Amino acid sequence: MTVALGRGELFLIAAAALIPRLLLVYFAPEMTGDWEVYRTVADNVLANQCVSLSNPLGGECVPHWGGNQLPGFPWFVAAVWSIFPHDWIWIGVAQSVVITVTTVYLAKCAAQIIPGRAWSLAAGLLLALSPLAVPWARFTLPEALAMAASQWILAELVRSFMERRLRLIPLAIASSLAIFLRYDSFLLAVPIAITGVVIHGSQEAMKRGLLLMLIVAVPLGLWWVRSFTAGLGTYPLPYTLQSGGAPPFGYIAWGKTWAVDQYQAPNWVYAVYTKRYSTINIDPDVYRSADERRRTEALIAELTAGHELRPFPDHIDAAFAVLAAERRAAEPWRHWFFLPLLRAATLWFNPRNSAAWPVSLNTVRDEGLPNRSRLLEIATDNPGAVWVKLGTAGYRLAVPFTALVLLIGMRRRRTAAWLLLSALAFAAASTVFHAALLMTEPRYIVATMPFFELAILAALARRYAVKD
């Protein structure tokens, strides 16, 4: 039997969600390279009422799609700064409050499908204190808000399941906001579609899904019209330089024929964004042949000698595009199957990643991956960091594995099976998408965690608290 959570329990969940985040925001704020882009757009929104990467002080306001993503996060930053002082800490506080509200709302909705007050409270506390969610509030990135949007959508799906009808308007609003925060939020359509089929059957779900898409398309379509009429093309660029220009796609395509994780990025792709091409340092093991190495090193030498701090020249980019095409043609299986598989594994199990917690192995960031011979020494010198990294990596891997085991063992527990299937399908779609695009940082899959955590607690509760 399900029991609604009382005010005291909801307050406990709110405190558990808010206090740790505020402490991290105050004591360990983290500025990222992407922040410069987000801040520039936000400053233009405040100072010039435009979405642009131009210098806000100049008032030039050359239109842009929104920076690194659509302008959801800069709009949020600008809204906060229009009320509070122009300081990052207020953004962190606001993010923490938003995700606390969505956590409490999700916990309250989840109590409708989780039997037993203790299990419902446990689910709420797990959502509030998830080790893969809490620390993102301290970062100058949209991850915390993307997590909040994911929680909101999951809460609406739970309510839809209980009411036996998709809640189209709330789902459309939450989905639109999520996509404005991050492009990959369109993947939330996967659990929405599964829920629609479970509730309405495939034919009716298609009709309602189409209506939902049309509602979501309204704000996105208006922004597309604004951007297209401003001369920005038919779609936003997948990568954006701080100058607002297009990156060298040929060079990036060449990197995608061998790169596996973000620890290689300082040695090849960061130089594109800083225009400090002398920092490019390609591992010799990358090359397939002596001829490829010779041609590549000649291109990098030309780039370094004549174009430092200048735009990436088109003819060098075109030469790298040729190299990329040759590598894909020579090793199609490696490029289209083996490398994405390695990247997918890195997304879900990466013991070098800190999961946004303020810990470090005290290595120089631009060195990339620490020398293997020094790993034991580094671990000995930084035991706390090692435990955090291993613990969060193990948790990230254990969550989908546990969900899969529980789904296989389901016997006529429709509610739990629906949640587990939604979580696993969402995670699978997210994994394929990000692995294909060489987006291997585990932060790209954090939005799947509320689905997994709620599904696992609901499945365990229905298995051990009552018999369906």
C-alpha cells in the first residue's frame, strides 16, 4: 500500500538536497572553460538584451544560437544576476534551490507508486543525496539544471502512469526547457515514448506523442526562425569557438578516428579553442603508418609556425579531412564499432573521473592521462581522491547493472518493470548518442541517474515490501 509523505519527511528530503549543495557552492566553486561562453551570452542578455558572443561592452550583438548550447543556461544566469549581485555564487545557490524543488516534487510523486513510507522516504533521500548529482551545483555548467529537468519529466511520467494519461502540457514545458539547456535532452523522448505506450498502447501513444512534439516545437521553432532569419544557418554548430566561429571540422573528424576519452583532449582539441596550436602533442601510437605520421606532423608544423593565435586555416583543415576519410576507409569496423564501444565503456566506468567532486590526484591537467608508472605513487599520495573516484565509478557502473538484473527478475510487477525499462532504454540511447559524438565525459549521462535510482528503489520496494 502506498502512503503519501508528510511535511516533515518532505522537509527532510529538501534539507538533504539543499544543504550539501550549498556547502559545495560556497566552499568549492568550480569555473570551467565553457563558463566564458555562457557568461558572455548572459552578460549580453543583461546589458544588450540579445543572445550573442560579441563583447558585451561593445554592444555589437552579432546574433548567435546561444553559445555552447541553446541559451537556456545563459538566460537562467541573466535572470539570477538581474536580482542578485553579479557573482557566480548566486548562480550556484539558485541551481541548488531549483534542483531541491524538483527533488521534493519527484519524491512526492514517487510515493504514489512505492509501497511503504520507509521505502518512499529512502527513495527521496537517495534522489536528494545521489553521489553523481550533488556536486554539479558547484559547477559553471548546465548539468545541475539538466538534472532538475530530468527529475521534473520523471515526476510527470509517474503522475501520468498513475492517472492513466500522458500529462502533455507539463511534459511539453519541461521538455522544452530541458532542450534549451542541453541539446541532448531530446533523448528524454525515449522514456516518454515508453510511458505513452504502456499507458495508451502504441497507436494512441503515437497520436499523443505527435501532439507533444508539436507543443515542444513551438518555442524551439520560434528560436529557429529568429536564428535562421539572423543568418545563422539551418541548424546550430555542434562545436562553438569562443570567438563564435565554426571549428575546423576536418581536424576534429580526424581526431574522432582515434580518440577515446577526454584525457586525450588537452593534447589535440583544446588547441583549437585557444588557438595555441603549439600545444598539440599527438601520441605516436595514434598513427597507422609512417606516411600518415609524416603528413600529419607536417600539417601541425605549418599550423604552429604560421598560424599561432590565428584562425585554423581552411587548407590545413581540408588536409585533415582527407586523413580522416582515409582512416575511416581503411578501418571501418574500428571507426564505426570498436571506438564507440570503448567510448561507451568510458562513459559508464571511468575511475579517473571525479564525478564533479572537489578532489584531485594533483596531476597537471594539460598532461592528460597520468603516466602509468606513477599511478601507484599518485594513489598513495591521494587516498581520499582515489576512494571518491573509485566509489563514484563503481556506483555509476552498478546502477544500470542492478536495474538490468531487477528487470530480468520481474514477475508481474508492471510498475517496477515500466520504470526499469524506461531507465535502461534512456541510458542506452544516451550511451549510443554520446559515444558516437566522442562525448565521453560521464557528466553527459547524469540525467539518467534519477530514472535509475527511482526505478531500483521502486523495484526493491515492490519485491520486498508487498506482493503485487
